[in-house]
Amino acid sequence: MRGAAAGIVAAAAWAASEPLLGRLLRTPYSDVRLLGRLVTRGRGWPTAGLTLHLLNGARLRRSPGTAGTPQRRQAIVAAEVENLVLWPALLLVDRIHPDRRDNTWPRLFTSRRVLAYEILTHALFGALVAGSRKP
């Protein structure tokens, strides 16, 4: 259960960092919006997106045992590997997501800004998952 809680906390921090990272990287892209707008087109997308984002964080049932450097590094690498494995799915997202279809977002798969955003958010997630566990 601790792994799920750590995942929820890290996913919440990720979601909270999205506005700042979007401004910093000059991209309108958001993982919360990605998820929320996939499941609802109405004004409820923020709630839906955040819920799905937190559930995705909670799926992490096992996290590193301590906040020491080797465990933190392992957690960050694991998060970045997940990012790499899921990146090709953006080809499908580019075809079906409403924010891509109406050109609110740039092409995600080829966007360097979205790539930088994803690398930073996954690193943040991994670092926080490792740091939220007590030895």
C-alpha cells in the first residue's frame, strides 16, 4: 500500500507542476488534460484527468525502499523507461485526441517541447516516489 500512496503523492506533485512547466517550456500540453479530454469532452475533463493521473500513479505498487541516491536513481530510470516505452503511443494520440484534431496542441510525437516536458515530469515523478518512502 505504501507504494500506491507514494505513487499518488508523486502524481499529484506532477499534476501541480504542469502549469509552471507548460509556461517554462512554452507548450500547452498537459498529461492531466491528455487523459481527461480522452474520456470526456465537457467541463469535467480536469476532474477526470486528475483522477486518472492519480490512479496511474497509484498503480505503482512497489517503489524503492529508501530515499538514498541508488534508489532514487533507479526510480528515475524506471520512470524514464516507462516514458520511452509509451512514447510511440503519441502517434495514436496525435490522430485521435480532440486537442490535436482541432490544433490546440502541436503534433506530440515530434514535439521537442513535449519531449522535454515528459522527461522532466517523469524525472520528478521518479525522484518523488523514491523520496516519499522512509528507510
